[in-house]
Amino acid sequence: MRRVAVIGAGISGLSVAYYLGKDYQIDIYERSGNAGGLARSFKIEDTYLEIYFHHFFKSDKALLKLIDDLGIKEEVMFRKSSIGIYYKEGIMPFSTSKDLLLFKRLSLLSKLTFGLHILFLRNKNRWRNLENYTVKEWMQKYFGKVIYKQIWEPLLYAKFGEYASEIPMSWLWGRIHPRAASRKGDQESLGYIKGGFSMLFERLIEKIKMNNGNIFFNNEVKEIETIGDKVSIYTKNQVKHYDLVVMAVDTAEIIKIIKDLSDKKADKLKEIEYFSVICLVLKLKRSLGKRYWLNNAEKEIPISGIIEHTNFVPPEYYNGYHIAYVFRYLSPNDRLFSLSKSEICSLFCESVRRIYPNFNSNDIADYYCYKSLRATPVYKGKYSNLRPSFEILPEKLYMINTSQIYPYDRNINNGILLANELVNKLGRNGIQNHLTRE
């Protein structure tokens, strides 16, 4: 049987291994000690929780189908969500049409214009022409400066910092359009897996192993090179040879690892910039507030938002404790990224106090802090011209990561769809025929 290696055990890498593993011998290399990538989990109380906040939508058909295939459909729950935006005058609900009508920072005309624009994006099925405009240009040209200034500018800044004015309108479409199917009337429902997404990854690995696949944790790939018709993978202690390698890691890692990557390909990948994230997970004795998702619109408060997980998944799943994610997207060069966990806790908790004045340190039962240097590509300008293809070396070496998901959201469902797209491409290009059983 021909041999295939997958580098990275995030959702895209594991999905590729799962789909190809039904016919080929699969080895998965993961440099950390567990699977999931940005959706990996840690133990908390009697269950598991993602290191960064996660949920899914009713429109996430690829994920729901995979969940069904893996036999964990009965573990899915859907619950109503609630969104708010924090301004200096307080928290303003922002989930329903009623919330929009009561929103104090827009005139009645601007509220109606905003509502019509959201309806337009939900019903627009094509996004290509939107890429000709940044969000700022589109809003100021068609919907006025006030809507951009009061809503989109602070939200884009919280996500992309100094790149906020360069983000294309197609990116915003990719956040709003797919979510329409998760709404019933005015209310959005979000999905979660009881016991956390760790169950999804555990079941995927079980299935891969049942197909005689292997997964090597704590096994970092140091170098990859092509020798003749084989691709060689070098780890700390050994070298192995494969017929095909799929790299499910970010573009910076790809540049670092592939020994014979062409200068042209490397230069193209270097154009993709990333933003980092810091996430403080608070285990609390009581709730902060009523909102599940709270965006921060005030630049002087150094967090992007607060996700109160237990306003979505009930606290009884965590032995009565309340869970809140306090997060900040930032440049990898930002000084905050180098702070210690205790320093981040102190800074972020002070930010929480400014938003929820009744919060104090006695409310904290425990805390956990996670960082990712390359959490999200910065999808700026006409990013479709920069979006890399799967193919690195024909019939030998391929890549799959979040830089290719654009204009859609970098979530688990789209990671699975990306894996399906790659597997289908391998079939169309005759790779699957090439990798026939011996």
C-alpha cells in the first residue's frame, strides 16, 4: 500500500487523513501532545474545553455530516446566542432587530440602512465584485460614514488592528452570508458538542487508527525534501519516505520546513501576513453578565472581546462554574505578546472590570492562558490573488491551511470543506490513481 504523510493534526489535517486513510497507509505528525490545532482542548472539572472559543452553525453541513459519520450526532446541542458591543457608555445588545432599533449610536435612518445592508449581504450569493472595495470604502460609498465609524471600524480594529482599513468587503460577506441559515426569524442558534470538540478529534483519530493509520504526537517535522519519486520527512530521530505529503500547517512553517521549496513559491507565501491571539480563560464562581459574545469597541481597553461560554453552554457542564474567554487579536510584534501569563491575567482582568464593574479577583476560581503566534491570516486587499493553491510539488507535496479558506470564516466546518476540496483535487489530478494499492 502506498504511503501518505500528513503534517499537522488540526481539523483539516485529520480530515484529509480520515478521507484518504480508507484507501492508503497514513502517518500523521503532530509536534504538540494533542490534536485539534486552534481547537485543541484542556481538561477542566470533569470535561474538556477548547483553548479558544468555538461553536458552529446550523448551516455547517460538512461538520454536521462528519459528526454523523463518526457516530456522535446525539452529542450535538443547539442553543440561542446573544451578542453585544461595549462602548464607553455601556454594553449595547446587538442580536435582533429590536436591539438594532434601540441602538443609541445610530439615527433611525442609519438603523434602517444598516438592517437593509445586512439583508443584502445575507441574500447575495456572489462575493467577487465585493473584493474591489475595502469595508471602509464600501460603507462610506453606499451606506454612509456613520455606520462604518460607529460599528464596523471598531470591530475591524479589534480583529485586525492597523490593517482594519485594508480588509476587503468580501471578507465581511464571508462572515455574514453563511450565517443566515443559522437564524430562525430574528434569533441565531449556535451548535456545540457535549463534552467539547475534543470528542470530535478523539473519534476522528479512532477511525484513522481503525484504518491502520498512525499518529505521532510530540513529533516535530524538522525538514522535508523530495528525492526521486519519494518525499522524505526528517524528524529529530529518524527519516521516513512517502509517496505523498500533505502539510496542514501555516505558511511560515511550510517555508521553514521544505528544503527544496522554490524561491518563487516561497516569496509568494511570504506575502501572507498573520495576526496573533492571546486568550485568557477564566473559571469563575459567578457570571459576568448576560451576553454570550461581547465585542469591545473602545480602543483604550486592550482586549478584543469577552466570550462568556456558559451563557451558551450551561454551567452545570462545568460543575457550576462559569467560563469566560477574554481575548485579544494583535500583531505578533506587539509587546503584549511577550507578557507572562500572570501579567496577561492582571491586564485582561482589569479590562473585564472596566466593562463589568462588579467583577473582582475573588470571582476567579482559576485561570488559563493561551497564545498563538499565527492565529489568523490578514485577508487584506484583493486577497484572492494571494490565496495559495494546494499544490507545492505536483503529485508529491501539497499544503492546506487557513490562508486558503478566504473569503469564508476560518472555522471547523470550512476546514473540513477545504480537506474535501483537496481530496477531490487529488482524485481529479490522478494522484489517487497514482497511489493505488500494491
